[in-house]
Amino acid sequence: ERGDALPRDLEGRRVVVSAGGTREPLDPVRFLGNRSSGRQGYALARVAAQRGASVTLVAGATADLGDPASVRVVRVGTAEQMRVAMHEAAADADALVMSAAVADFRPATLVTTKIKKTPRSSPDPLVLATNADILAELVATRRAGQVVVGFAAETGDATGDALHHGRIKLRRKGCDLLVVNAVGDGKAFEVADNAGWLLAADGTETELPDGSKALLASRVWDAVAPRLS
Ligand code: CTP
Ligand code: CA
């Protein structure tokens, strides 16, 4: 939207962005999925390309979005496929941004034939297995100087507000930057809807203005650019 005014501060940089939701198959026709549209990740990829970066977008299931201009798009389905694609793309990248909604769990067994109704008995319980934490792995295996960014949507609860949970997640994940969005319905410990913060491992906390996904993307790259080695 303001492409001409954007700085070219990512010129010569390679960045990788994940977007959308993963889908975990139950059988050949069914999956466990989520409502991620992929719009934030696509905006991050588009803005990075406009600022001069060489961009790889690892995209799971998304709304019907056009490929961003001048971006290499790698399509994946499951969290495991996203994991493989991210590690592959991370090998020569300067910055990694995990904006995808990665399924925490997958069906423990993939049935290769369609699950049928069982007229005489109740259905089998759904047994789940835990997926790898891609962001934590990318942090653990990162190259020197590589900047790693995570996203978190948090609600307040009895133990603290969304910002509190964001700070804990930043430390647990070990990433350089964490974009925290406060979500939820105004419960006791909740803050304003759509409030957001950009938390950095060095303790810097920046409140994010309410605005478009392109604006948020610009704020993220504004924070990434000076941290690149
Ligand atoms: N993430 C990931 N791999 C997973 C789960 C999450 O890479 N298996 C990444 C997301 O892309 C996001 C960040 O981790 O950048 C935070 O995701 P979130 O779901 O908020 O954190 P979790 O560690 O899964 O914790 P929880 O869902 O219990 O809050
Ligand atoms: Ca999760």
C-alpha cells in the first residue's frame, strides 16, 4: 500500500516466512485444521520483498490469497512438512519468521482407508500425538547471527494478562522477537481487543499500533533489520 515509500533495508538478505494453518490428516478425506487465513504471513512476505529481501514463503492452508510478487512460495500440508520445508529454507537465511498456525497435535495414526461409520458401536476415541515445535527447533539450530521471530495470540487468565503470557512464551521459545496479540473477550485480566506488543529478547517492548497486516509487517521488519548481522 505504500510500496514506493518503503526502505530497501533488506536488500541482499534472505528471509523465510511461514504462513497459514497446517492440516493433520485423519484418513484420506479428513483432517484436523484451524482457521488461520495466512494473511499476516503473506503480508510479511510481500513487505519483505518490497524492502529488497529474497523471500521464501512456506505456506500451509490459507484463504484464497494470490502469491505475493517476487516471492518463492513453497506449499505444505502437515506440520511435519512445514518443519522440513522450514529447516531446508533456514539453511542460508538471515531471518526466519514463524507466523503460521502450526497444529500442536496430530492424529496418532493415519488410516489409509476412509474411516467408516460403525453402526453398532460408538466411534473410537481420537488419539493424538504431539507435533515438533518448529520455532523452538529453528532457535536451537540457528546459524550465528540469524534472527528468529515468533508469533503468539494470548488471552489473559487467572495467572496474568496477555502480555504476561507473551513474556513467558518469549523466554520459553528463545526467539529474538515475539509478536504478541491479545485475543479474547474482555475478561477480568484482559486488555483491549487487538492490542499487540513486539517483545525482544533484549527486554525491549514496543506496543504495536492497531492497523493493517501490512503495517504490522512493516513494524516487524523494522525490528528485524537492525538486528541482522
Ligand atoms: N509454533 C511452531 N511449532 C509448533 C507450534 C507453534 O513453530 N508445533 C510456533 C508458531 O508458529 C508461533 C509460536 O510457535 O510462532 C507460538 O505458537 P503458540 O501456539 O502460541 O505456542 P505454543 O508453544 O504452541 O504454546 P500454546 O499453544 O500452548 O500456547
Ligand atoms: Ca500452539
